[in-house]
Amino acid sequence: MSRRSESNKSGIRGGWNLGLLFQGDSDPDIEKRLKEVEKKSYEFINTWKGRRDYLTKPSVLKKALDEYEAWKGRYGTDGDAGYYFWLRTQQDQNDPELKARANKIDELSRKIENDIQFFTMRIARIPLKKQKEMLTHEGLKKYRHFLERLFLEARHLLSEPEEMIMNLKSPTSYANWIKMTSGFLAREERKIKLQDGSRAKRPFSEIASLMNNRKKAVRDSAAGAFNEIMAQYADIAEAEINSVLANKKVDDELRRFTRPDLSRHVGDDIDTEIVDTLIQSVSDRFGIARDYYRLKARLMRVRKLRYHDRNVEYGSVSSSYPYASAAKMILKVFRRLDNAFAEIFERFAQNGQIDIYPGRGRSGGAFCAHHLMSQPTYILLNHTDRLYDVLTLAHELGHGINNELIRERQHALNFGTPTSTAEVASTFMEDFVLEEILKKADDELRLSVMMMKLNDDVSTIFRQVACYRFEQELHQAFRQKGYLSNEEIGRMFQKHMSDYMGDAVEQSRGSENWWIYWSHIRYFFYVYSYAGGLLISKAMQSSVKNDPAFIAKVKEFLSAGLSDSPRNIFNKLGIDIAEKSFWDRGLDEVEALLKETAALAKKMGKI
């Protein structure tokens, strides 16, 4: 059976009400609905696989897309059962029966997915002249951007047999290399110093987290062990990254991508011009990050921060934030911004769509889950009454509000957010809640919280852009030379990290190997989306503070989903995200917080 709702002394329901999907793991409707998914999927497949008229006649394409959209919204490849058992495995990751049920549904899902992919692949290959006719046909207006995305991606598609070969070679030429390196690292253990002064073996993941420990002896011991592990695998990572870079080069040449990051931009539905402007805008203002680290070094009473010290928490946030009071505060902030935000939160709470408290076997961290348009959003937390937990709740609710606003305005083929803007709603809500917390804080707490926020902003914006620039040089250097030693890569990495950190952070011995651990560079140019999402959010926050009525435009953006490209969505709101001035508005917000923090530290006699 699905886990019973938990409660604490406040009487708040703590678990998911999965009865919105099924009445437990043994509900006979599970098998019935799975059979219905299979039936409806193959009805569509059998209707359209043998036909070609939808590729030439707009009216027939509309009929086909209407049926595809209805299938996608209600059934998809795994229906309610797939979503239900995925959620159950997040509640109990150690239950083999749940894993088995989920795996069986995944098998069916993959089969349906393989059998139905002909539909979008054939549409994508409609000849250019006929594409224009389809895009201007009035009956296809609601599907215009869905078709635009397919047509754009088609420019880089190979033939169906060639695409099959590309899929078959991917594990051996790419995925297995990455799994090898991450697998080796995950198996490592080292004896390190602990909080109580004792020494004991700890796994790699714990060693990495202990480098942020407030106790110097603990973090120094962890950093020593971490650097030792990185050095041990430097030669292996060298072979891995060169193979991964070579495979990427071959793929880009076959798919006719003119630069290494172009495939990411096409997949994320964002113009290269916009990403280039973002990267340049942030790079031009690396001085903000450098000033932050200078301030932190002074507050920590050191001349220079060592590389592994840069994220150590300054001060102390000892206040307790039980879920009930956290929810009350967030509801107040949401209602002030727009009543619709508060109503969505209240609906989630009343319907049991938020799982609040930690428990044995459940997934760590937090997430906001959605699947099909017909299914409820669910949020998982691990609330332990910390400030971080309050911000996490606001963050995940931002995603949930985004989902619900899209659901109200869009059809199933537009249900979702592009990677390029996926974090806007979450950081928008989180920052307004943080402002509310700061209103009631004394100077000590205020300084600690502001430094914490600056650290997050610097890591999310400046560090990720420095990583993007490192990736650009890495791919370019490989394509020029044909092979790069781990020493060359290490020097390149340190150069880019130094660019944004400045002279207040020492590029300590050992930090040249930290690229080995950074998984994002194996997924190619993904990191711009962290910086872009947060800066879009900050620019919108600034507009709302200047004019509360701007929240209507924020809601328009959050309702747009995949209905248009981010550039066009913003253009309709009177905003040009290709302009440097737009990104500067978000950076101005970070700089203003830095100046306010430095002034407070000076007033308190801390610097």
C-alpha cells in the first residue's frame, strides 16, 4: 500500500495522497489502466504508421496531431501506473517489489516509445517548402512551435538507419566512459578527521560534503583525501575525457553542428546569440564575484581563501523554522505577489501533494514531479526545520506553480519548460521568501543569511559561466591538437576558475584536478542554464519591486510552457533577452546585495 500520511505535533499531513492516482500498490485498476495505455498507444500507431498523407496535407496533419496530443496528455507511454510506481520508489528506494513493478512498466514504456517515434521523426523530415505551408496553416496554429522545434532539430537528424547506429554506439563511445570514471570515484574511501576529533573511513560522497565543514581540521582533512583521490584517477580521467571529446567531435561533424555548443542550444530551444550575450555579460562582471571573495576572506580573517574553503558557511543560522511556520510565511509572500500563487500552494497542501518529512528509505534532497498533463504535481521534501528547508520549500513550490499555470493555459504538447528557463520560477519564489526572512532578522543573522545568499548566487551565476568558458576552450583545444594531457586540462581549468574568483582565492595545489569530479562537463554546455535562469529571475524580481503590476507579465511567462521560444515569449512581454542590458539588470541585483552586505559588515565592525 502507498505510505500513510505522516503527521507531526502540529497536526500537518506529511505524506503524499497517492489516492489521486491509485488506492495502493495492489489496486486492480493499475493493470486495467496499463492495458488501456497499451491499447490506446497501438491504436494511434496502427492508424498512422502506414499513412503518409499527414506529411503533405495540413488538414490531415492537424487531425493526426490532435490525436497525438490527446494520447500524450492522457496516456503517454506509461500512463498513471508509470508515474505512480516512480513516486513509490522515491518513497521507498529499498523495496525490491516496487523496483520490479517500476522496471516492468519501464519495459513496456520503452517498447511503446520505440514504436511511436516514427511519427515525430517523419514530421521532422517534411521538405522545407512544405514546412512553410504547415507553419502558416490556420488549423495548425496551436501546434506551430511544436512543429518549429521538430523542423529545427531535423536539420541535424541523420537517416533512420544512421540514427539507429548513433544510438547503438553511444554507450561504448560515451556513456560507458563516464560511468567508469564516476564509478571509480564513488567506490573510493579514505580515513579522515571527524567532528569529534577521531579518524575514520568515509566514502567519497561524504568526503566531498565535509570539505564545507565549519571546523577547519575536518575540511582540511577531507580536502587532502579528496585531492589524493583526484590525483589517483587523473590518468584514467585523461583517457576518458579525450574519448568523450573525440566522440562529441564526430557527432557534431555528422550532424553538421558548426560549433561544439550548438547542439545544446538547439535542444534547449534557445538562440546561440542569446547564450553568447549571457556568457559575455557575466564574464564582463566577474569583478562582482572577486569582490565577494575578498569580502569573505576579510570576514574569515584570512589573507586568502584556499580553494576548498570558498564555500564554507560564514556566521551561523541557528533559528528554527518548523514546517507550519515556514508554510505560513511562504503563503503570506505568495499572496502578496499574486493570490493565484497562494491558491495553488493551498490546493497542494489540502490534496496531500506535498511529502514533508524525512524517513527511512526515501529519496534524499527535494524535487517537484510532474509527468502527464492529466496527472497531479507532487512535491517531496526532507524538512528538518532549517533555513535551507524553508528556501527549498519555496523553490519546489515555484516549480509546482509553474506546472499548474502551464496546465491552465497550454495543451499537452506544450506542457513543460525548456532547460534554458526551467529554474526561473523556482528562484523567483525562493528569493522573495528570503527577503521576508531578512525583514525580521537581527544584524548577526542578517549578515550570515546575506553571505549565504551571495555564495549561492556567485556559484550559480559566475562559477557556472566560468565552467562554460572552460568547456568552450576544452573542446576547441582538443579539436586543434587531437589530444590533451591531464596537466594541460588542469592548467586550463585553474585559469578559468581564477578568472572569476580573483586573487582572494588561492588555486591550491590539487585544485587542478577538480575538473575530474565536475560531471556537468560530460553533459556538454548545460551549465549556462543555471546562470541564465537565475538572472532572468532576478531581472523579473527587480521589475516587480519597481512595479507590482509587472507580476501579470511574470504569470504570462510562467504560463507559456513550450508554446514558443524563450526569446519570443519575452519579446511579447516587451523584453529582449538578446540585449546585454537585460542580463545586466539581474547582475545589478547581485551587486546591490554585495554592497549592502559589505556595508552591514562594516557597520558591525566585522571588517
